[in-house]
Amino acid sequence: MSRFWSDTVRRLTPYVPGEQPKLANLVKLNTNENPYAPSPRVLEALRAAIDDTLRLYPDPNADLLKQAIAKNFGVVPQQVFTGNGSDEVLAHIFPALLRQPHPILFPDITYSFYPVYCGLFGIEYHTVPLTDAFEIRVDDYLQPNGGIILANPNAPTGCALSLENIERLLDANRDSVVVIDEAYVDFGAQSSISLIGRYPNLLVVQTLSKSRSLAGLRVGYALGHADLIEALERVKNSFNSYPLDRLALAGAIAAFDDKDHFEKTRRAIIASRERLVAGLVELGFEVLPSSANFVFARHARRDAGELALALRGRGIIVRHFRQPRIEQFLRITVGTDAQCETLLAGLREILETA
């Protein structure tokens, strides 16, 4: 049936999500899911929302959720956009704000959906190499561009830019939109939301998938100047007026209402990450500084692909990227302490084998 494909489809190289194996008893550390359950308030809200109102369309403007997000971050609802996970939010950002006369910029090693969106929407881009230490260097982005998008912390490296460096980037690119994708920000990086009032070119994207344990609910949002938000609303309402269903809206509002659960679980993950890093270093791994709920590590003497395969044979799944510069790294999600210890024990056993 490929003879019916459009030229756009022929040119696309789709994003490849992390594997979701159907095997039982896996230690699944490959897709950066939160190892802890969502807030009990979320589950209560979902149960309460399952009634005969499911026959009705949800609120197309997600007004109550926007109010909850605005209250949480100290902005107004007109500065909030919501979507079906941060991936959909990003998918609207590219045609709404980043299809410009000049190419956009993003790192050569980053979230691999960015070049996919560029291909889908016909947007030119240039990749900017990370440093030898796999860090973003702001000076490399002080060049003509049609926009900039950075994941902070970056993925899959986990390295973060300071708020000072983000502000320097914004100040030097006042005629371009700068998108900061903060999917992992709650695990140790500084959010740039505090800069929105001073920089009308700043758009910040976050998700409930990671730090609020709601990857299965699919809720993302963007915060920025009302003019940027209006552009996203125009695209969204030309594509799908109802991206968030009634259950997603109810659960997301409840998630923002339970700050104690949010703080408790994210701090537990940060503590587990530091213990995991120490264990990996003890086994001879180089681990990049991580401000995310995952670590990026390579071993000096063992091939990453072989390690990933050997771990899989022991029922432990991690992510291995077969791409230039990072083919010897493994991206390992921070699980519970028990899961991390199982991983370390498996690696110890593998490394002791000649």
C-alpha cells in the first residue's frame, strides 16, 4: 500500500519509543517511568469521575486544570496551555512557533522526537554538538536562528543547564522563541518558569508523566506569555478540540492538589539516584552528572550493547541507543532501591564473568 503514501510520509523517520515488554517479573528500567504509585488523591478523583457524565464531552479549554497549574506556578490561566502529554504539546509548538524562515537549533544528542517533528512539519534545523563532556554550551547558540528548543535536564544525558545560563540564552535570542522542555526538571534542575514574566519569547513545557507518576494518563502543559499560548490554542483547535478526557482532567487536578506526595516521591527518587550512581562508579562505570530520574553511564572495558543484552537475560531492561557518540552508554531509569540493587547485582555478576 506504500504507493498511496504522501511524500511527507515517505520522508519520515518516526520516533521509536522505549520498549514496553509484555514479560512478567521484569525489572523495567528503560522508559523513565516513576517507580512509585500516583497520589491516592488521584486514584480517588478517577474513581469519582467514572459516572454517567462520561457520555458528555470534556471541557475543551481544560479551565479547571489550567487554574490548578496557574496556582501551582504563580502565573495566570491565560499563560497555560494543556495537551495530551508533553509530546502533543511539543507537536503543536513546532508548527505554531518554530516554522520560521531560519533553521531552528537543538543539540545533536537530545530528545529524538525533535527532528521527527521537524520532518513532519517541514521545519529546517541545525543540530549543535554537545561538548566533549556532553553538556550544552550556551555560546554555541548565539547565532541566527528561527527558534531554539532544549531539554533541561537534557535527555538522554541527564545533564542540566543552570538558570543563569538559560537567562543568558534568552537575553541573546530575544527575536526567537526559546522552548525549554522540562520533563525531568523536578529531579534536581532549576525550572525556568520564574523567567516567563521577563522574557515573552520563553515557553516552558512540563509533564505529569515523570515526577507525578502519571505516564499512563497523558497530561502535559506549557507555560509562557499569553501570545505564545494563543498560538498553541489556535493550532490545537484546528486539530483536536478535546485532547484531554474527563478522567485525565480529574486526575491531573488532584495531582497538583497533593504536594506532599509529590515532594515525598521525588525526593525518594533523588536519594535512590545518588545511591545508584555510587554503586555504578564502584563497578567501574563513568556516570554523567544527572538531574533527572535516570542516569547515563558507560563502562571503560565492556561494550554497552553486550551489557544491555546480558542484563536482559537476567530480566533487567535498560535503554541502549545505537547512535554516534553515545553508543557505549546505557540509560538507566532510577527505580526503587530494591530494583536498583537488583540491577547492580546483575552488573556485578556480568562484569565478573570473563
